[in-house]
Amino acid sequence: MVRHEPLVYVELVIAAPWNKVGAAPRRYYGVGTVLLRRAVSESMRLGWEGRVGLESLNEESSKFYRKLGMKDFGPAANGMHRFEFDPDSARLQLL
């Protein structure tokens, strides 16, 4: 039996400064981190211990999620990698 914990699921994050023509202005950096920290805060508020889940569209995004400490659960049925913050890695986002 697999127990599925409740989590905040991030359906879509659109924060990709590398898609801008030329060098991305400094003000665009950090947006993805801020959005994911907000998701962790919401998960905490709901009593879900900071659990947040999402799926990665590409390797560049996957590297970013790993760098933040999200656990990579490998490819989902749709071929995208599934990532989650567990309670320990989620708490680190709020320090």
C-alpha cells in the first residue's frame, strides 16, 4: 500500500529569463524561487508540512528544481520528471 501525502501541486511556472532576447535583466532572476517558496508557505498554512509537487518540462528546469533540493521521482506517465519538496527540504526554503 502506498500512502499519498497531500501537497500543493504547481501546475505551471512561467519564469524563464533565458527565453529573453539577449541577456536577461537582473530583475528577472529569482522569480522561480520566490514562486516556489510561496507554494511551500501555502502548503505549510494548509498543514501539509511544506510538501510541493510539480513536473519539469526540460533538463534546464530539472537542474533548477534539484538545486533547490526537490527530490526527482523520475519520469511520470507523460514523460516529464516529477519533483517534490519533502518536509525537510521545504523547511530549508523558508530559512
